[in-house]
Amino acid sequence: MGRGKIVIQRIDNSTSRQVTFSKRRNGLLKKAKELSILCEAEVGLMIFSSTGKLYEFSNPNMKSIIGRYNKSKEEQHHPLMNANSDAKFWKTEAASLRHQLQNLQENHRQLMGQELSGLSAKELQNLENQLEMSLRGVRMQKDQKLTDEIQELNRKGNLLHQENMELFKKEHHIRQEHVDLLKKINEAKDANETNRISHSPNGFNPEEDEFIKLQLSQPQQQNYVTPENPTTPS
């Protein structure tokens, strides 16, 4: 059977009342501690027993929590005071920022070699050390940049070298193909010439044989003597 619901009212039996107080007090303190750790909350817990004994837990401390509580309550009841408090806070913050800006400007002028007359020897030595450290950092960064650029140029040079080698191989291959093609053309030409001579009679070239026949077929020219004074028969 389930546990019955407990009626929330004063426990008449003093022993039972003291046992219940002890158990629930420890549980409440434990929950307050867990809340402050798990949620990073500022927790303040105070418990007075019926006999007037105080039990408490606080994080970070009870005094700061009570002060924050009182300030919060005052701001809730006095909005004008809250506005004045905000204005005072921002005024203080602005003054702090102006002071930081002045210090930064002064340090910058000193790093640039200006307004050094008011510095002591130790301060000048510290400034020199600071400049040397800054210069060392700048040189290291510059060297790293130059190293990276050199490595990138070497990588691009290697790529260009590989591309040139590939182009050289392709050019050599094309030239060899051209030489082989010319060789085949010459061989084919010589083979055709040989076949033409072998199929002609007497081993002559057909064109030369035709030319010889044309010369042989021409008639020889006869020379006739005509008398200058021909005689007429009587």
C-alpha cells in the first residue's frame, strides 16, 4: 500500500516534533547546498528551532547575501533611488574608461619614443625590454610568413616542373610519331616505284618506254637538191 498523505499541522507529540524537525532541517540544508553548487546561485538559509537555536547555510556568505537582499528591497520600493544608483554606476564606469584610455595613450606615446623624460632608469629599462619582446614577436611572425611564402613558391615550382616534363614527353612522343609517319610514307613510295618498274616490259619505266616509241616512230627527213637553173626539155 502507498504511503498515506501527511496532514500539515502542528505535531502535538514533542518527541515526534523534534525528530521531524531534525530530518526536514537536514534535508532543507542539503537542498540549499545542492542549489548553490549546481546552479551557481547565491543562497542564504536561516532556521531557528522552537528552542531558539540557529541553523544556517550561506554561499558565498550570509553578510553579503543579506546586504544584497536589503539593497534589492530598497530598489524595489524606491525606483528613483534605483535610477540614481544606475546613473552613479555609469558615471563611475565612464570615468574608469577615460582613465584607461589616457593610460593607453601615454603608453603608446612612450612606445613611440615620446615623453620619456619623466621615466626613471628602471622604467626605461622595462620599456626597452617590452619593445625588444614586441620586436622579437614581429620578427618571428615575419619569418613565419616568409617561410610559408617560400614553401608555397617551391610547391608551385615543383608543379610547373612536372607540367614541363609532361609537355616534353608529349612533344617527344608527337615528334616520334611524325618520324614514323614519314618513314612509312617513304617506304610506301619506294614500294609503289618498285612495283611500277617490275610490271613494265624490259624493266623500263612505262613513261620512258612511251617516249622512246614516240622517237622511233618519227620519219627521217630527206634532203633534195634543187638546181638553180632547171632546163626545160626541148
